Amino acid sequence: MKKFLLLTAITVSLASCGNNKKEDDGSAISIDGSSTVYPVTEAIAEEYRNEAPRTDITIGVSGTGGGFQKFGRGEVAITNASRPIKEDERAIAESNGISFVELEVAYDGLAVVVNPENDWVDCFTVEQLKKIWEPGAQGNITRWNQIDPSWPDEEIHLFGPGVASGTFDYFTEAIVGESGASRGDYTASEDDNVLVQGVSGDKYGLGFFGLAYYEENADKLRMVAVDGGEGCVEPTAETVSNGSYAPLSRPLYIYVNSSSLENPAVIDFVEFYLDEAPQLLQDVGYIPLTAEEYQRERQKFSSFVQENTTQE
């Protein structure tokens, strides 16, 4: 599955024929946000062409934080998010008269990765990861043997998501204990492919990003297990969905703007999204919710639509 992680808007032209749930009048749907959730939404949009061949879906990738900024200003109908909305982001939306619904669409694990030539580490404890990534580590924790004396006396070269990324927020909260608390002297990018390239090209590299991007590049990287207190566990579909890959398992979200419901295509697309996600997720490396959880999200969206549209 190819990934297009661009920091500009990507138009998915839905131009093949099929059966429509609703009249297809050539509507447009604007989406932005998380690079982690992007492959899920892009896969759904590609499949949706069979539902609405004249609908254009524009998918931007500006990170979870960037997506919430646009969402709060009413610039997009839907935003992809790899963490829940923050209070200040919620306040911006409310100040602009925007109400919304949060929908869980998948589970994801964060993969901690090293270069395949790294033969000294197979598992990190949460305490070790915190020692590497906490703000006080900047300029102080710079060599592998500072984490474990048996490891090489070589510089650690760190790669991770930028500060606008929901993955950055989630990792820092889970590992460091405070969302956004991190050392700043690392190679940061909102494009996970840049991080893959960085670690895969550096024997002393260490990075983290969504599990799906590791699976796309497993031939170039080596995944390291994480010990959250119950022993070393690697992220898999089972360990992520049952929560045993702790603390780096998380749900992924889309948020839908109430004003966008004036466009029937948005309602149709979100309903299609929740119906088709279980079948399409594994193709792009993510873990589906349970059938009961998807039913819960469908009911939540149905109630949201009823509350925010005029009933005839």
C-alpha cells in the first residue's frame, strides 16, 4: 500500500462508477489532520468512489495539531486525529460556533525502531525511554552507554515526529508523563517517511512512529519491544487491541464538524467510513475496533446527525 505523506493538500479524485447511497451531485468534502490517520482515511476515500463517483475529497496532512486549528476555524469538515482534542482546541472551535462529534475509527501502536545493524538492544523499559526523551536529556544524554553501560560508547541519533503531531503528544504523555514535554535536539518531521529514512540510514539511529509505518518498512528497520512494567512486549494486532502493549497503544479518531452536515455527502461518507473501516484497516496496517465498538460509534454519529439537522 503506497503512502503519500505530503504537507500539502491531496485531492483524491473519485472518478469511477458505482452504486450510490444518495444522489451524487458532485459535492466536495475537505479533510485535514494526522499523518497517522491519513492512510486510513485515504483508503476509505478510494473505496468511496464506488459510492459517489463525482464527489471530490481533499485530504490534507498538517498533523493532528494543524488539523485541529483548521477544524476549529471551520475550514474543514472532518479532521483526522491521533489523540483526543485538547481544551484550548475545543475552546477555539466553540468560540467560532462549531460543535463536533469525536469518532474512534481504529487502534494503533507506536513502534520504537532502530537500525537493523543495531545488535545491542532488544527491549526498552519505559524508564529508559524517558531518560532518553525527557527535556532534561537535551545535551546530557547523548550516548548509548549512558542508558546501559554494556551498550556502545557512541552517539544516539534521534528521530521523531514534530510538535504538531498527535503521535508526539501521545508518546511524550505516555513515556515522559506530560504531553509535549520532550528534548528538542532530535530530527523532527511530520512526514513519517523522513523518520524511516533517517533511522534506516544510521546505525546509531533511534526513532518512533505509528506501527503501520514500521510494517511498511520492516525490511529497513528493526522494532524494539517495550517493557511497561509487565515484561517486554512487541506491538502486534493482538497486543495493541488488548492493551498489553502498554503504554504505547492508542485509539485513532476522526472529528466531524456539525455545520458540514448541511452537505449530505459528508453524512454519507462518514457512515460509509464506519461501515467499511473493519474490512480496509488491515490492508493499511491498522487494527480494527470490535464489532460492538463500531456499532457504538455509528450510533453516536447517528445521534449527532439527528441533533444537528432539520428533520422533515
